[in-house]
Amino acid sequence: MNEHTNREPEFLRLFTGARDDIMAYIYSLTLSHADAEDIFQEVSLLLWEKFGDYRPDGNFRAWARKMAWNKTQNWRRRKGETVWDPDAIAALGAAFEDEERERGTLTDVKAALEHCLVRLSAVNRLILQQLYGESRSYKTLARFLKRSVRGLKVTAHRVRERVGDCVERRMAQERRQA
Amino acid sequence: MTRSVSSQPATAEERAQLGRMLANDPAFARRYVRDIRLETALRGMMKSEAAHEAGLVPARRGPARWAMAAAALLVLAAGVAVSLWLNAPHDIVLSGELRVLRDGEPLRLAPGDRLRAGDEAFAGSIASCRLRDGSQLKLDAGSRLVFDRRARGERVRLALKEGRLFLRVAEGRGRFSIASEHGDIEALGTVFGVETDGNAAVNASVFQGQVAVRSQRGELRIGNGQSARVAAGRPPEPADIDPNLALLWAREKTVFMERPLGEVADWIEANSSFTMRMDSDLRRETVSIAIPEIPMGEVVDILALIVGASIETTGAEFVWQRE
């Protein structure tokens, strides 16, 4: 039995809270949702295996990012890709930490996003749902909506910009009220 | 950069370029991370939403058009028993799955089995069964219903003890009456719904046709898209309830893949209080749509966008015109 088995509730609490942030980090390294999901599975197991090394007063997200970074580097090597320069990973890690400290975790982003999505028109929401939820290609969705691919891309870009701006405003508002 | 590649995986070269940019430009790293976090949140939420709705998948036949004179009944009961009588010439035949108690014992029912007087049905999730006369009965999750038959004649009595019930009666079949301790509701060849709440009141909402809502204090007739409420000791009164929203829970998850717009319009009419008016050219226009779980009015807006039509609305009537 692992010596940290009795810390399972603590692990589950930390992992559940940081799950989306870890996924975002891995996606930022791969820019491939499918690969990010595969790596995430490996990272999840690794985090539990190594949880005995994690200090209770530490930053769980930062610790998880280190593990995810190692796994992603291995993934790059397996694919024969160039591994990133240490400066790149340091800059990325710092940017994630700054965002979390100043703006909040991904849970906060989701709360703001929920507020903003209900303000979208049905059509714009459908576009986002098909692109992000159903992973439709622009080509398929354009045919479905009887629009040009180019026109749909412009619309999707604008909708996403609008949602992004709304999320920023909402999060700023939440911070002011906190 | 995220926005330009988010629809498809990045290439090895793009990832290498990203690594160089992150290493050399901290400001870029910050913008990039902000973008990634939004992207991840958006994808997570939309995936969760999509899991609850039908997708754009082919190979599913469009739904059959229900007769315009068919009737639908929704009963929402919260702690108040509401009874419904149906003039049905036959027993009820189950075509969906319900957990049923007979004489207090669990009964395993299969499609084609008959329900008897006194059978009590529970729906763990939305359950549907078809009556032998072609009418359709749907129970919302958590609903409890007792089937009964009157001593004389073939009239079947349904007593909803808890939850919501949707009933669509085949054309030309018997009338419906719903009785509660506060009043009776009688369908006059119509599509309608009834709701009771914890305050011991009954609401009736009409899809199509007319409903007579009666209590000891009076009677009120309501028609398409209207609702009425009967509270204890009060006469029936008009209620501000949209039947199209009240019945949204019972709407089938439906996908039309390259089907004529006319078929979709017929489906909308059969599942709302709306009437669609369009010329034959528009009716023949081919569309593909997964009907989202949004109010039917918004579904109509999306369809109009897809086919490039404008819509003029007069009450519950939607007049389509090609732009």
C-alpha cells in the first residue's frame, strides 16, 4: 500500500479543483485536444503515484504542471519533435501562475463564461456548441448553416472575441466585488 | 495563435514556433495563456452541453407527423394528486419502459404488455408508452401514476400522484378530463397541458384547440397558446404561462438530416402552439438541424437563418418569406 493512500481525500480534493487548469496547461503545450486528453490521463496517474512527494503547503497546480511538463516532453520525444527550450517552459509556467493569482482559476473563468454564454443569441451559441462541443469542422458546419467557410470563420471569430471580452469584464467585476 | 489553430491540431512546426515565441516574449506568453484558458473553459462547457443534446448525426429518420387534431396533455403535480380520465376503447399497451407495481409487487413489463387497473407506474427517467388507440403517454422523471378503469364502460382513469405527464391523443379518440380537488379540466378536441403546484393549484396550458377549466366557482375556456389557473376556492383565471415552455421537457430530441423544411415545420406545429405558413418552394427546401433544447420560437429563428428566409409573426402564426 502506498504510504500516501490515507491522503486520498486530500488528493481528490486538490485534483478535482485543479483538473481543468491541468488540462489547459497540457493543451497549451500540445495544441491538440486529442493528444492533450491522452497525456492528461497519464499525468493523472503520475500525480497520484507521486503524491507522496507533494508537500501539503505547496502549490498543487504548479506541482502538477511540472509533472505535466515532463510527460509532454516524453510525448514530444516519442513523436520525434524538438523539445522546448527551458526558457519557454519557464515563461509559460510563470504566465499560468500570474493568471491564476491575478484573475483566478479556470473555475472562475467558467463561472464568468456561463454568465456570458446565456447572453449570446441562439444562433451564435449553436455555432460555438458545434465547433467546441461537437468538434465540427468549419467545413461541415458551414455546409449545415449554408454559409461560406470564410464567412463562418469570421462570425465564429467575432463571437469568440465577444465572449472573451465579456469574460474579462465579468471577471474584473467579480474581483472588484470580492 | 490559438485562435488560428484551435479547430485542428497544431503541426510540429507550429509547436516549435510557439516554443520560440514563448521563450522570447513574456507578454505574448500572458496573452497566449489567457486565450488557452478561455478555449479550455469554452470547450469543456460546450462539450458538457452537447452531451445533453442531440448532435448533427445522420441516418435518423425524421419523425412522423402527428395529426393536427391530436391532443397532448401535460400534468405537473407536486404533492397534489390529479386524476385524468380517458375515453379509450382498449387497455393501455406499454411500448416504453416503466417500473410498475402490481398489487404492491414489482412487475417486469416488456413492450406489448398490458397495464391493468390499479397498476402503479414510476418513471426513473423520462418514460414513454403508447396506448392501444395510438395515443402517447409520457411521464417525466420522478413521476408516479396509477392506472385505473371505471366500473362501467371502457373509460380509463389515470391518476397522477406526483410529477409531470404528457399525453398526445390520437385523432378522433375520446375526450379528456382531468379532475383535481380544485376543479376539472376538459379538453374539447385539443392539445393542452395541466400543471399543479405545491400551493394546491392547477394550471392548464393549451397547445391547440380549446380547453374548458371548471371549478365550483365557475368555468373558463382557453385556446391556443393560453393558460389558466385554478386555486382552491377560486374560479379559474387566465395564467401567464407559455405552453411552449411548459411542455419543453417532453419534447423529443430530434434531428432532421437533409429533410424538407415543410416536414420540420409540421413537426414544429405538432410540438408547439405555433402555426407555420410558407409557400411550396420553401416547404421543399432541404435542411439539416439538430433541434436544440431552446424555446421553439428560437428554433424557428435558426431555421429561417439556415434557409435564408424572413419571418413575420402574427400572434402564434409564423409567415415565412424568402429573403
